Amino acid sequence: MDLIDSRYCDRMMAILIVETIKDDNDNPLLIKVDTLQKDKWGTFSLSPSQILIEPSPVLGLYDTCEVIDALS
């Protein structure tokens, strides 16, 4: 958070942390989304609830086998 411009941090209400859960063959099973929510004092804390998304309906919309490397 210290690397992000403070003007953006002041306006953010939540931060989404997205993780892909894969099987042994590296195929995506679920997309897990955790949420950091900001309270009225401006402190971010992890929300106790998670969102789990079944990726196959979304992945079927795209006709590509392109591998996108993670940012480093």
C-alpha cells in the first residue's frame, strides 16, 4: 500500500485479492476472491467472506491458448 499514490488510497473503498485454484494438471478449478475493506477510519481489514467463482463459463467465451506471464 505504501507504493500506491496516496490520492488513490484515499479514494479506495476495497481491495480485491484474486487467486486461481488449480488442479494437478494446472487447469483452473475455482477463482477465489478475498476482499480488504476500508473502515470509517481508513484502515483496511480482511473481510471474513470469500467469493468463489466457477471459471469454466467465463473461460469458454475466449478462443485463445495464450499464456500470460505474471508481473514481476
